[in-house]
Amino acid sequence: MNLAIHGLVQRFADPRSGTQATVLDRLDLVTGDIQALVLVGPSGGGKSTLLRILAGLDVPTAGTVAFDGEPLPRDEKGLIGYRRTVGTVFQAYNLFPHLTAMQNLLLPLVHVHGLAEAEARERVREPLERFGLASHAHKRPAELSGGQKQRVAILRALVVRPRRLFLDEPTSALDPEMTGEVLDMIGELKATGTQFVLVTHEMGFARRVADEVAFIADGGCPALATPAEFFSCHEPRVVSFLERVQRE
């Protein structure tokens, strides 16, 4: 995928003060032809806001975004169609608590993409096996570990066969063992050719899985580079950020 962002601005109204808060401020970002883009940077720098725009969940105040030369739509009808072609995974799983893992996987295939239930079940059978979830398919989210829930959430986004995945801090609420489960799954997705944009605070994983790393801070992108270049970067904000996260 080639991602080209020019002059991206995102402002939100502050209901308490009535003023506009600028989260992204004329952000420019142009990648090469890559499979995996990882967004890193300090909290509040604009990573999640950028990811929501890329996933078609929010419309920017100004600027342009294009994947492979195709601009993202800005009208609601166009955005609905675009969202059907991508998958998005959030920190909080967003699984339906009253449905089993299998039912959570079948729901978008049957009710959004129009597959017959038998066809949908056949589509999810192999991925459930591959990612170690087949024995948990009958369980509701409350019966699953955090790592299992997040793997189901990723798989739910994956079984619709999206053009690309967007993942927002998918391991932030997990303990180290569960984090490893989810990162292993994302690493396997990379190996199978899945395109994705990932927000993460796991620097070791970012170094391992990214084709390019974008540093998002103060509403802009002061650094975009391959992992080898990024982790030896001398940009002061990048150096300060890496020193801080390595101490944590």
C-alpha cells in the first residue's frame, strides 16, 4: 500500500470552553510501497485520531488522504462503502457480550456482508484453528482471557477479507503473556501478506513488524523512516520519546 497524506487537520469542539482543539495540525506523511505502517509517539500526539481518519470513522477538518492513489471519501455514503472494505480493531475488544466467539465472528459476515450462515461458518473454521481459538468458539467473552478476546476481535476484522486492517493499541490493556499472544497473531498476519496500520507502544514489536515507522507528535509527523533508520534517528523529539519509553 502507498499512503499519501497532505495538510491533514483535525479539530474538535471543546464543549466546556466552546473553543476548537486542534489534534492534527497540517500533518504530512507519504510512505513508500509498504505492507505494514506502525504509528508511535507520545500520548495525546494524535495517533488514534489519525488512525480513525484512515479507517474512515472520522472525517478530517482539512487535508487529503489517499491509499494507492485513491482518495478517502468524505461523504457518509462513500464512507459506509469504504468501511465495508477494511477492518478495525480497538483496545477494548468491542465484542458482543451475549454472543459466543463464533457468533461474534459470524455476525458481520451474515448481517453486513450478506453471506449465508453455512458459508460464513466455513470461512471462519480454518482461521479459528490457525489462531488457536477453535476450542473457545462456544465461549462468551466473559469466559475468555484478555488475549483470547483480542484475538477474536482481530479475527472478526480479518474474516471479512479486508483490503487492510487498522489496529489501535490492541495490547494496551493486556498483561505481558496475553500481549505476547496478540503480537504473535499480528506477526503471523504480516507473514501472510495482510496490509495493516498499527498504533502501538511496544517498541520492540514496532521494530520487528514495521516496514515504516511514523512518529506522531504535537499533531504532526516529524519522522517517518524504516525501523533501522527510525531507532537510530537523531530528531530530538524521537530521541526523547525513545529514551522515555525504554525507561518505563
